[in-house]
Amino acid sequence: MPISTSINPVFVFGSNLAGRHGKGAALWARQHRGAIYGQGVGPQGNAYAIPTKDRQLRVLPLDVIRSYVREFLDYAHRQPDLRFELTPIGCGLAGYRPDQIAPMFANAPANVILPDAFRAILVAGAPPS
């Protein structure tokens, strides 16, 4: 399903593969940005779901989350006219720390607005100029 055009950036949130958007940023995305209950991955309304939990709501391993992050980054690269507002996915209900997730977004295109917690980690890890 294509993302709608809006002055608001696309809201990128952590989800589960069952698409049960019942708490946290996922619930907000469903209530305010058109995230579709039952759809746990990809673009929907003015939102984009990146799974951090499986269908039984168990936390996904980092390597699996990384593959979904790659899919999102590929999508963002192909949508240069859209802006994406990334929440600190995986760092709420999934329980990961920002330093475990932020590096997955090191090569994010300029149209992805990173959360402060991720930006701080990526800047701290950058080589001195």
C-alpha cells in the first residue's frame, strides 16, 4: 500500500509481525497516522512499520531487526521526496538499548530524521574530522 502524501513526515515505528499496534508508538501510529491493524511490516497510511517483535510478541534477534531496517532504508532511498521521522525503534517495549539499534541506521539517507538518542550515538561513533 503506498504512503499518502502529507505535510507530516512519515512516522516510522517499531511493530510486531502480527501487526497488533496496541501500545507505544505503534498505537500512536494507528490512532494518528493510519497504521493498519494486522499489518506489521512496511508502509501504511502515513506511517512505516519496522518489526522488532515476532507474531507471538517475542523480541526479534538483532540480526532479524537489521534485515527489516535494511528494507526500510532501501524504501527511504527510493522515496527522496518523502521525509521519514524515525522513533527509537526497539528501545521501548522490545527492550534493546539505543547503542544496539542506532548503528543499523548509520547509512540512513538524508530524508530520514533520526531520534536524538540514535543521532547522539552515531555522532559519538564518528571518526574525528
